[in-house]
Amino acid sequence: MIFKENIFHDYIFLVTGASSGIGAHVALTLNKLGAKIIAIGRDENKLLAQKEQAKNSDDFITISKDLSNFENLDKWTLELAKEYGGFNGAVLAAGIVKPLGINSLYYIHNAKEIFNINYFGNLQILKGLIDRRAKCKEDASFVWISSTASKNPGKGLSSYGASKAAIDTTIKSIALEIAPKYRINSILPGFVNTPMIQNEIFDNSFFTRSYPLGIGNVENISPLICFLLSSGSSWITGQEFIIDGGGESL
């Protein structure tokens, strides 16, 4: 790890999608670096398994929540912020991918399901956090996990790519609204070896052909998230950061 031990001592971060994949890894990493984590995910058992791995398990609080029911998530998040005394930032990593072509009878239903979690659910969490009553700390930083699919979605990924493109557009506008008090950026990973990707059918030759450095791992993503949450990135906001093993250079 490239960061000083306990660099996030006395910090508190909220992480969505913390039961697996990028969200789980960054939650454990931030906890290892001294932060108190409010880990939110759909699967309570997986969250508890992450808690067992945490270096400071007393500072790894798990909450089971389905972000697809997003209507009142902003109010729920506001109450959460009041309970824990204000956050230093958040990682919005909750997301699903369900490849489906436009000719499918279920295309619109599938698109709504993807947007409800990837975009609206996380957006409502963010809305609650930046409410002045949430009293997030000065220079709080928010990192929203997008995807290179927002630029080049590929076959069957139109809805997924659109949900991620919405993130990239949104952070640019919100960055202007919340500056100079808060910052927000998005990270666009290429295909990363996570349960979300493993659960779908992709041709392995695609990864070999598309990524000069091979398919990524969650360990490749967390360091940049930690940097963007730290004071070292205090002059960075409204930006998209691509991490894809050189795929965009092809």
C-alpha cells in the first residue's frame, strides 16, 4: 500500500456496493488505513463476511439496503449522516450489469432496473450527503464508480453504458454546485475481475484482445479511490479517471 498507515484516522466514509467487488475492496482498504466505514450493500451475509476481514472491525458498520428502492434514500441518508456526525466523503460503487440487446422484449424493464441502482440509487445517497443538514466535513470528497462502458459500451451494453455515461455527466455539473466546500470525481474502470463480471457471459478472448495489461483486479482500482478521497487531491474535482490496462489506447 502506497499510503501512510492511519492516513484516514478519525475519518468516516460511506461506501455503497460494499458487499462485493470494488466497493468491498475499497471499504476494507479505507478501514485498514484508519477510517470508520459505513458499508452499505444488498447482501447482509456478504457484508458480515467483509466485516470479519476488516482490520478494525469495530469501525466497520454494515447496513443492508436495496438501492433500487430509491425514492426516499436521500432522507434515509440524511438521517444516517446525523447519526454518525457527518462524513468525510463517500464511494458510490453499487452497480449491476445485465447485458441485453434492444430487440429483447424485456429491454426497457432491464434498462430501468440498471438505472435504478447504478444511477438513481447512488444519486439519492449523494443528494442526502450534500444536504447542508448532513454536515459533511469541509473538503469532503465523493468518488462515483463509472465504467469505460460509458465511452465504448459494446454489444448488449447500451443500458449499462448509458447509466455510466449519466454518472460522468452528472459529476461535472454537481462539482460546480458543491465547490469549493466539497469535491466529486468519477473513476472509469475497464473490465475488472469482480463477481459482477464473473456472473455474466463474456468471451475471454475479448479481454486478451482489448487490454494490453490484461483484465484488471480490484487492487488496481482502490489506490486511486483512496487518493481522490485524501487531501492530496484537494485541487481535483469534476474529473473522469480511466483505469483500463491500456484499453483506451487501442
